[in-house]
Amino acid sequence: MTDQRAIGVFDSGVGGLTVARALEAALPHERLIYLGDTARVPYGTKSADTVIRYSRQIARFLLAYDVKYIVVACNTASAHALDALRAELDVPLMGVIAPGARAAAERAELGAVGVIGTIGTVASRAYQRALQALRPELVVFSQACPLFVPLAEEGWGNHPVTAQVARHYLSALQRDSGVLDTLVLGCTHYPLLAEAIADAAREVFGREVDLVDSASAAADDVVRDLAERGLGADAATADGGGGGGDGGAPAQRSRFFVTDDSRFGELATRFLGRRVDGEPAEL
Amino acid sequence: MTDQRAIGVFDSGVGGLTVARALEAALPHERLIYLGDTARVPYGTKSADTVIRYSRQIARFLLAYDVKYIVVACNTASAHALDALRAELDVPLMGVIAPGARAAAERAELGAVGVIGTIGTVASRAYQRALQALRPELVVFSQACPLFVPLAEEGWGNHPVTAQVARHYLSALQRDSGVLDTLVLGCTHYPLLAEAIADAAREVFGREVDLVDSASAAADDVVRDLAERGLGADAATADGGGGGGDGGAPAQRSRFFVTDDSRFGELATRFLGRRVDGEPAEL
């Protein structure tokens, strides 16, 4: 059984491109329809009600492109809106929090896990619930890191300021948690700061800390879920229904929509690893 | 001639509260209707088209409250949307860029002025045009400082990271400009970082640099413009048309609307200098 329809992917902006990149690598026959809500980014400082309202508008947009599956490639939207969308929509959905929690629960050897994310994700306690559902004995410590998103968008991954900000946040976490071996990057922007975060963690916790990237964990879970549901595309006819002829790989026929295009091209290169132009979307 | 109707004030979020604060101090008989578009903040990284569309929606909201005047208390919206709003609306409008440019042109003794602001404000070159219209011989150097808004919203005005970020941006400005005596804070968030910016400027430029706060310059110009137009309120009846009886000063009867209320109370205390709760607004 195959299904040649596209997979919808959305995020508050460009961070979800780290998920799109992992999906393209893991699922070379799938086409993606990506929507980055760049006009209203960031979601991490907004209330749950606002994030749910925006997520509904985006799901409606993606369904108009007849997607077979929706990946909520944003931790804040996963925390606040995934349950509401699942209750309302007929297509299967995957967020990034359950996969990130699964990966962390598999890897944590000490009894405690750290989670860093936006104000909204941390306040939702969604990682805490997901981790404790998997391993009830785990103690979960969280720290909101609101400056990480703008630092990632500025491309300051290797700037000394980012190192100092990372030490600030991880020290605050460490004062609560004591030693940790596993730290969830609970925001799709954070993989771009992974080196600075790993260095700060080594310094603050006095040991190597395993960083769990929820983007690649989510891609793994989407691969498994698509196969179980018989929703995967195959190579032969995955041409978008247009009769083929352009000859590109499916990933090159993926489409990327944005609600504001002012910096998408520049940021996409950083997050997706290749240049794409954003097509304008009206929600 | 007096006019007891309220003054509308809007911003992408909380930064415009620095303008509201200056207006309340300068015009104690006026009531304000403030709209902070906190659901879609920041505007500084968005395209002109998006900022114009959002500004129109907000002006419509304020006019439903029968405002007599609108203050665009946001540099990015002033840069991109003020001309469009003036062409479409019957009420007078004041932005923050013309007042900030006027104050800077009055104060600059050397032949160069520096302007720091968001990506959108700097790219618009609006300060450059306004300054050169006043003093054609002035050379204007600009620097976008995208991390200043999140640092101000985090309350990191006195944090060493802010000092380091300020040195980074002002050094980049100095490499273009050479020595300056006048620097326009071209974003309503920046007054909260004034101390760090002044310290960095002293270090980078090797002299005291006069920081021009466009918020207080705009309040001065609104006072003058209201008087010239005969639109000022007087103390006796400035009760919002409701028959009086609550006995508060007009400022205490000002109303503050937000499109997302998740952090407004906390941030308002920092920016307005007193606690207010945001009333929900649907645009």
C-alpha cells in the first residue's frame, strides 16, 4: 500500500526546517508541503489560546493541499495545540514532543532529565508528562531559554555571547537539578546552537551531557508511523500528481510556504541546508 | 476648543508603552486607548507588506473606540505604514521617526548621526530620509540590532551579555561611521537598555554620545500638534463620556488592549512603570 500525497509540516517559522531536513533525509520519496508562520513567529512567548488558533489556521491551509499526514514541527505548537488538532482532524498527526521524550527516556541513565525550550513549552509541562508516562521514576527539570531563538536566527551559534547565554541558562537549570546526563533540546531552533549548548553543559554539569534533538527523533517516529499506517510513497509515481516530467527528486519538488518572506531565503539556507524560496501563504 | 475623545496609541507589543508613559506624563488630561499586537510581535523582522496589513487592522480597531488622534508608537510601523495610514484615514497621525529625527538634528554637533533599530527600520532608511530633509549635510549611519528587543523583553538591561551585545553592534557601526556624538534609539524597546548602550558607546566611540529617545521626542511633538489642532482634552470633563464618577485621573482610565495576554502584566510594569492588565483584542 502506498500513498503518493504529500506530508504537511508546519512551524512558527524556520526552526521546523530542521525537522523537514531530517524528514527529507529519512524519506527520500516523500514530498513535503511546509508552512512557516514567519509573519507571527515566535510562538514561544504566546499564550496557549493564540497558538491553538494559529495552528488550526495552518492545518486548514495544509489540508487544502490534500496532505496525508501532518507533522507539527514546533515544540510550542506540539505542547499547546496537538491534542486539539487530533480531536478535530481526520489525518494522522505527529508532534515533536513525544518523539523527543521517547529518545530521552531511552538514553537517560541517571534518574533525571533536563529539558530546555521556550517559555510556552516549559510552562506547558508537556515534556514532563511525556517523559513520566514512559518512565515514571524520572525526575524532569526544565529551563526556559527565550534568547536562544533570536540567537539562532541571527546565526550567532559560535559567538561568545551565545556561550555566555548558554552558561547562564544551564547554570540556572543545574541549581535545580544537580548533575544530568541527558538534555532535551525542546525547540527546533536549538540544534543550530548545539555546540555552544554542549560546551556550556560540559562546563556546568562537569561531564558530557547527551543532547537529544527532537527534530531527528520526530523524523524517526514519522518513518515508523507512515510504514505502520501504509501511508508511505514509492519512488515510481511520487511526482505530485502533475504527470511528472521535471525529473527532480521528490525533496526538490517539496514546497515551502511562508506568511512573511522577508528573511526566509537566508534563514532556510542555515536551517534546511539548501537555498529555497518561500512561496507566499495567506492564512 | 477641546476634544474629550481618547488618543489611540499602538505598537507591535510592549515597547510602545515607553511612548504611552511619556504621553501620560506630558498630557495628564488625556485618555489613551493602547493596542499592543503582542500575538504578532516583533514587527522588526517582518516585510513592509505584512507590517502595513497589520497596522491597518489596528487602526480600524482604534477608530472603533472613536479616537481623535493616532500615535504610531513603533519605529518599524512608522517606517513602513505611516504614509499608507495617512492616505487612508481621516484622523491625524504621529509616528516616532519624524520626532526622533527632529530631536537628533537639533542636537548633533558633529556632521554624522548614528541610528540603531530593527532590521525593518534600518532597511527602510526612514531615519536617513527624515534627518537629511532637516539637515541635508548630515551623514547618517545605521546599524540593525535584532537581539536588543529580546534582551529588553527579558529584562536583561544590566546583564553582562547585554553589554557585550551592545559593544558588538556599536563596534560594527563605528567601523562605518568613525566618531559620533548623537545616536538615535530607533526602537521603542531600546530605552530599557539605555545604560548598557551608553556605556558601550562611550567605550567604542571614545567620548560621551547623546542618546536620542524617540519615545519622549514623539510625546513632545504630540503635545504641540494637539494644541495646534485644538484637539486637547481639559480636566473638567475628560471622563470618557461615561458621566464620570470613578474619580481616577485620566491616565488611570486609559485602556490597554493586547492581542495575546501571556506576559503583558509583567512586561507592562517594566515598560510603563505601573502594573496594568491587558484587555483582549480581536483584530
